[in-house]
Amino acid sequence: MGIESPYIRPRRLRATPAVRRLVAETRLHPAELIMPMFVREGITEPIPVSSMPGVVQHTRDTLKKAANEAAAAGVGGIMLFGVPAVQDAVGSEGTNPDGILQQAIRDVVAEVGDQVVVMSDLCLDEYTDHGHCGVLAADGSVDNDATLLRYAEMARVQADAGVHMVGPSGMMDGQVAVVREALDEAGHQDVSILAYTAKYASAFFGPFREAVGSSLKGDRKSYQQDPANARESLRELELDVAEGADLVMVKPAMAYLDVLRQLADHSPVPVAAYQVSGEYAMVEAAAANGWIDRDRMILETLTSIRRAGAGQILTYWGTEVAQWLRNS
Ligand code: PBG
């Protein structure tokens, strides 16, 4: 082979839109997208989340509208987060059968429950006044086993409200087993569990704190994983699958594609990824400055997350991207 005339030419498969389309290994589909939505108690107009341009805290009415838009665009799921009017030390509103999240579950199931999978965040940080994902022990640390009792109760009220899939996201040891047992004992054998399996103590969750009105002081490093570590994600995978997880998730997504790939290679259940608030905010902020091509970058990030092994992706662009995909 002469250097001036190679006979192996990979560029042939890149030459035209038709051939690129033919050989693409990764495709995005609306059904794999899950749209997170925030609903806030006691408001009459939606409130924009300033650190996430385009994202709002919904009223119950605008949530229904957004759920219908998402379903019409063909998304596979909607993940609901409740923002209560009152927070306290144990997160009482999280287990109030008429709490905002439970109302939202009933609303969204009634609107679009026959078309999409309705999911709910199962965690206490939206509900506690100290902002931690669990209840505190006397010394101020997050009490794992006392928190599990609260999660069991949350699972029951969310399932009673009709949710299809719960997402325990607090990174307490044993949370999937406790949630599974609570659901089964209450007759909710058919409610499934999307386990936050590899969840890191991440700066990428920053804008989410504003979205749910969480006033966390300090950090979550004593229960969320160290960004330095990949191996313990495999241990969490084993545990969550053994405890009864139906799907497992990696979070955040883009800074953890190696972890996602490892879980995808080892998991016997579907592996999802959460493109979190900070990932969204970075792209929107750069786009607002005219520094990047917003739409291309959104599709590239989602394609990369799929390529790394995610079967499902939670993304705040879920409805919009589903609409693009439908129209293309
Ligand atoms: C916990 C929870 C968090 C997110 C989803 N579920 C916050 C945290 O663990 O600190 C973050 C999602 C995002 O940043 O988009 N309830």
C-alpha cells in the first residue's frame, strides 16, 4: 500500500448521509427517554428554575399539560419530583397520602398512565428541612436504618397513589430490599423498582437543589459514591439486583460513561442513565452565550450515553428531543 494511495478507506462509510444512516450503530428513540418533572405545592403559576432555563416547577394543572405533551411526543416515561410547601426533620410530607407527589402521581396516571410509565422519586431530600436524603441520628449523621423505615412508608403511599415504578435515590444500604418488601406486603407486587445504583456525590446536581427547594448545608459524601471510584458501582449493582431491582441506573451520566459501560456489560437487568441538572445547565448556558450548537450538542450527548450502554435515559430535554425524533 502506497502512503499516497491507501486501498483501505474507512471514509467510504462516512461519505453520504445515506451510508452514514445505514451503518449507524446507535439510534435514539423517544420510547427510551424519561422526562423528569417537578411539581410544587400551593402555587398557581409555574415557577421557572433559573439555573435550568426551560425547566419549571409545575402547578398541578401545568404538570398535567406537560405530561400530555410528553406522552404525545412518545417519551417512554415521566419521573415525578414533589416540592412540598412544608419541610421538617423527618420529611413528613413524603409519606402524606395527600402530599404533593402523591397528588401528582394520581393526576399523571389519570392523564397518561395508559401511554407512559409513571415514575416517582423515592427520597427524602425534597421533604426534609436539613436537606439530607434521610433522617438524622443524634450526632447529625444520616441514620441508614431509620431512613429505611421512612422509605418503606414512602413506597407504600406512592404505590397506593398508583405509581408504576418507584425510584429509590437516597443511596441508603438495603433500600431496594426494604422498598420491595414494603410494596409486596401492601399488595403492590406489580410496582417495579428503578434503583439508583451508582450515584455519585456530584457537583452536577447543583441546579437540582434549586429545582426542589432543597436547603442542604454540607454534602452527601457519607452516602453517595466517591467520584474517584468505579469498582464499588459493581458491588452496588450486585446488591441492587439481589435485592430486587428491576432496572438499575447510573447518575450523573456524561462524567461517568466508564461506569455506565461497566454496568451495562455486567447487568442482567436494563441499565438507565440520568443526564442530570448540571449537565443540562452547562449546555443551556453555553448555548445562551452562542458558544455551541445547542441542538447538535444535545443529540451528541444523548447518543454518547446510549453508546456507552444506557438503555434508557432520563433527560430534561426528553419531550423536546422526542418531538425532534418524531419529526425527523
Ligand atoms: C435525590 C435526587 C437528586 C437528584 C435526583 N434525585 C439530588 C441529590 O441526590 O443530591 C438530582 C437530579 C439532577 O441533578 O438532575 N432525591
